[in-house]
Amino acid sequence: LVQASFKRSKESQHYRNLGNLAWSPCGELLAFVSSDSVVSVWSVVSNTIQNTLEGQTAWVINLCWCMESSHVCTSSIDQTVHVWQLATQSISVTYDNCKDVATCLSWDGRKSQLCFTDGSCWTVNPAEVTEKTVKISGARVEYMQFGDPMMWSHSGEKLASGGGEAMVQIINFDEEVPPDDCNLTIDMPDVVSSIAWS
């Protein structure tokens, strides 16, 4: 659909090879990555590009939205994670201490927790985010591995992850749950390549 929309545009060369796509929670915006690592935000309402997020030099491999649809998070092959503020079209937060490339991103809807699958977990409040404002959570994701799929529960209290170990791990981030009891492991018959909550 996006490529079709730009097929007759003068800038169609820019949009020829599109990467990951992600709908905003409000349902009116679509973020996508082009081959030159520029992230564009398309407005369904106006059928125009609303934001252009430029400045990344490494290939962007994933992106996700915060619940307020005000920020987009991207990860790239240079092992960095950026949080972009759409209002200013600039990077609000950069996390450049990843253990590996963050191949999967998930931003929960209530507690503003951003998690990525290099085994790290950190929190950002989009309403208060400023440059370098990053709070590292009491992460309980020590068993997550590079490339594991994951998704926050709707409450933001649990994180489910899968992967090549043929199991699903449910991680409880409720502070009242003792650390020794925070993980639930469910054995699966094969590799778990995707995760979704009902």
C-alpha cells in the first residue's frame, strides 16, 4: 500500500526499497524504513508524509511506537537504539550500550517500558522524555537471547518471549513478585518465532 501510494511521486526512488513497517496505536500513522535508513511517518488521514526522521547512518532493522503515538523507537545494526520525538523530528534518547544488535523491540502500553532483545530492558516516559533521560529497570530478562521474539502484555506487567529454545518465557515485572518467582517457562514442541497476547 505504501509503495503504491508513492508510485507516482517525484520522490518514488527514495521509497523503492522499504524495510520494516509499524502502525501507530492511534491507527492514523504508519512508520516505515527506506533503504537509506530514513524513517518516514505517513499520515493515513492526509495521505502525506508527516515526519521524516533522518540522521542514522547504519541500517535500521526494527521500529516500534509508544502508546501515545508521539515517539518512535528504532534499532540498527550498529547496536544502537534511538527514541525519536515526532514533534521535533529529532532523537530524544540514544541507548548505545547494547550487548548486541536489538533485533526485536517492544514498548508496553501503560508503564512506558521499552524492551529489546539484546537482553536489556529500560524505561522511557514519552511525556517527560528529554535528552539522555533513560531509566534502567530492575530487569528480569536475563534468560532472553539475541533475536528472541517478544511482546509486552496489555497491562505492562508481563513480558512474553520465545525463540530457538522451544519454549515461551513469561516474565513478571510486578515489583511485588519475588525475583525467584518472576519467570514462568512453558515448553513448546518447536521453535517459537512470534509472540502475541490475547
